[in-house]
Amino acid sequence: MALTTTFTSNPVKTIIVNQTASTSAAGVGDNNVAGGPAYLISATIDNAQYGTVVYTKFYDAASATAGTDTAELILRGAASASKTYTFHPPLQFSSGISVVTTTTKGQAGTTAPSTPPAVTLILSESAS
Amino acid sequence: MAFSVSSQSNPYVDKIITATTALAAGDKDIFSGAGANCFIADMNNSNNAQHASYLKLYEGTNPTIGTTEPDLLLKAPKATRQTVTISDGISLGAALSFNLTKNPATSDQSNATNSVAVRIMAE
């Protein structure tokens, strides 16, 4: 499970977060992926290698545990497919962005996918 | 709780589901047992400067509001009209139901303080 965060130097300060295997380890995924508050422009859930629907959950917090904390956003990744969700305007996470992916839907689900999907986030430090 | 479905003739989407005041009680089984491939969700929370609102989409004909976990949870921040676009759409093949609440918790059944219009474009 490899997480990389790339901060670009362009004027809009885009942040690209790529997790090659987004999962849930006892409800914990990747915490504070942007290193602080950020705005979510788009999220791609690449579940092409897995024939089961997954759910990627986003918490406005520096750390989060699925099943315990309350996600602000839950996106469904289709089985054997890649989906990109785009937000207009970009969605603010004022405390930080923590991400968990499970095969169980909703707030309560914590089951890890046996083949975790790749998740790519395009973020911005500002709303515009 | 009232919604309308209008069919479009353009090649991109077939139907626009409109709930002029989306409620926590929800709108269930929008297409009478048929599924939906949802492309765009638009939530106009401009009337609520004090709180965000949360659209919950369910794949099913009769989710138990407050208990059934949603398949998607989308947030409209306070005083904001939020649009979410999904590439190729997300299929809720069994059926489409949705509701809108003031808080993101599955158990929450509180209505937004002021009306929130929701539009979902689907085929």
C-alpha cells in the first residue's frame, strides 16, 4: 500500500494524492493525506482489478477510523471499473482529509477489500 | 415529499429527477423497481447558511431511513450549491432511493432547516 502526495508549485497549488491500494486496517486507511486542510476537486477510484463494489470514505479530520468516526463523504467504486467523481465547487475539508476504503457501505462498514483499489485525489489548498 | 421525473431527449442523459424540497423521510424507488445510472447530483443548499446538508443515495426500493446504510453520501456545504459529476455514471442497478439530512450519520433523520432542492441526472 503506497501513498504518495505531490505538491505542485503552480499558482493554484494543486495537490495530487495517489494511493495504489486504498484499504482499511481495522478501520484505518490513510490519515491526513494532504498534510492539512484542503479542497477536494476530484476523486478517482480505480477498482478495475476487483470484481466487488467498494466504498471510499472521506473524513474531515487529521485521523479517522471507519466504524467509529463519521465520514463526510462516501463514494462508491464500481466493480471491475474506474470511476471519477468531480466536485464543483471543490469540497472543503477544514481539518484534513483521511481516507478509508471498504467493501461495506455506509458509516459502519470496515471490511477491507481483498484487492484494494487505487485511489487518486486532486486537491487544492484553496477554493479557487 | 415530492419528486418529479422528466425525460430528456438529449443523448447524454435520459431523466432528471427533481426534488424541490428534499427531506429526511426520503423518496423511494424512484423508477418503480428499475435501477438508475446516476451521472450528476446537484444539491442547492444556498438557503442554509448555518449547516451543511447531506444527500444519501441508496440502491434499493425501500431503505429504512435512519438504519439502512447509504451507497453514496454526498455533502453540500453551508450556503453552497454543490454539484458532483460521475464519469460514466454510477449504477444503482436494483433501484434508486434517496433522502437528505442535516447530518452525515446514517442514523440522522433531521431535515434541513430551509429547503434544499436536489436534482439527479440519470439514465
